Amino acid sequence: MLAHMRRGYNRAMATGTLLTIDDFERLPDEVARNHELVDGELVDVSGNTPEHRDIQEFLIVILRPLVHSQKLGKVYSELEYDFLGNAHGPDISFFGRDKLPLLNRKKRVQRFVPDLAMEIISASDTYDGMLKKKDRYLAAGTREVWLISSEAREVRICGAGQDRVLRGSDELSTPLIPGFTITADALFNLE
């Protein structure tokens, strides 16, 4: 079965056939791992640095207990969602209680979008690529997108008519998760 799936994937790639979310869902884990589906093609998203992972884990450690204690919904790292036919796994995502019935624990790609998506910009990311991803998330219905840049030491928060950049002692918060507040510097001083 695995060999058959690999042959189908290889044949699709050789003929230039674009993949769908369902095709992506059927790929073997070793093929899909560290990839997103963008405009019908697999895009490598591997190679996150310890700095990237530190920020990601720091936010997960803060957000999960807060969301759980208030029964607000769920927080995940790198869970993949269907963003207008593209499979992306934001570094951190949150969705509210109303979407809990939509969660399919047996699927790789969730057929809904999170309310909040946070992306930690990696050295391999381009500015234009991150803006396209942010625009795709918002167009698909994500209410708020955070672009976190450790190089610039800033967080860009977009959505609901807002586009603001926070740095230093500026407070990061979201109405989606009441009680969540940290400074921008807190993300970048994790030594």
C-alpha cells in the first residue's frame, strides 16, 4: 500500500499534476512530514532553529493552561488546516470552543481554520512569502494572524481592520484569549 501511494505521488509530481488537500491527506507521513501544500505543490518547511523552537514552546507553555482553565478552546503547535485548498500548519494556532466539534483527531489536515494563527519567521522564509501566507489565512477566515520576527525583535498583528507592529515593552494580547498578556521583549529574551 505504501509503495502504491509513493508511486502515485511520484507520478503526480512527474506529470505536473497539482495535489489537493485529500491527496495531501493520503501521503505517507515520511513524505508529508515537514511539508505544506501550497497551490497544489509540496513546500518544504523543515529546519527550524532552537531559537524558533524556544519561542514556539514558550508561547505554548503560556497559552495552553490559560485556554484550558477558561475552557476557551484548543491551542496546538503545527496542526495543519485547510486554508482555501492549501495545507498550512501555523507554528501556533488557537480555535475557540465553537470549533471543537469540527476537530477530527484522525485527520492530518483540519477542514476549518483557526481563529488565531502565529507564525515565527525563519531564516528560510521570505517577507513576501509570509505576507502571502498571512493574507491567505485572513481570507480563509482566520480572525487574527501574528508574524513573529526574532531578527527584527517585533510582532506584527493583523486582522479585524488592524495591522500593528509591537516591539520592546509593547504588550502583546488578543481579545480571543482573555488574560493573555506578555511584552514583545519576553519572546526574544529567552536565553
